[in-house]
Amino acid sequence: MPISSGIPAPQFSLPDETGTIRSLAEFRGHPVILYFYPKDDTPGCTTEACNFRDDYSQYTGTGITILGVSPDNPKSHTKFKEKYGLPFPLLADDGHKVCELYGVWGMKINYGREYMGVLRTTFLIDENGIIVKVFEKVKPAGHSAEVLAAFKTKV
């Protein structure tokens, strides 16, 4: 189960698609959308990422930073970013330690098969590093608009 709102966001450092280590602390002073997704270039993950891409100017116009996180490696993230023109960093959580830290690594069921994986979840973090809202069991289509609306009322 993901961590809840009202607490400081757990700190972490992960490589982005270029291999550059990025930490949550470097974005202090700006609101952050931290979204966890299962896998690059799959239908739901592509829909979610492209919705954030399409709304990107609305986010950056208000100083919001978007960070995507999945267990894929930096090379996979590079291909995904280039294929879809994604303008925000994708962080590689190889070994899913940050997913576990945020409580989004858990049991999933697909076509009757049980396995461990990323539970699609988004965290809205304010400029002081406090989690202000958690979106669990995210439906990719329309999620970006939902997040934008929440930021307008919470941050």
C-alpha cells in the first residue's frame, strides 16, 4: 500500500535516461508529480506518458516538475522518450527499491496470473517536499487532467 498524504516524500536518487543521477531533493522549491508506471512502451504506460507530454506546457507554466519512474533501464527509457517525444525525466528504478520505498511494488493479477510489479500510482509533492495527494490504481486515460485539477486545488 502506498504511503499517504501529509508526510514528507521519501528521498531517493536514481539514474535518468541519460544515466545522470537525479534526486528528489534537487527539485525542492518546486511542486513535483512523481508517477510510477509498470513498463516503457506498453499501451497503458504510453497513454499515461503521452497525456503528461500533451499537457506539459500547463505543468511547466506553473513551475511543476514531472518525474516518471519504472523498473526499466536507462536505455529503455531513452528509446521510450525519443519515440514519443517525452519532455520530462524518466528514472530507472532497477531493482525496484524506490517503488518499494513508496509502497507501489506489489502483487498484480493479469489474465489469472499473479506476479509482482509496479502498482500504477502518482504522488503530488509540494514545494516543501510534502506529499499532498496520492492517486492509487491510476487509469492512464485522462489521468494527467485529473492531476492538473488536483494541483490547482492543493498546491
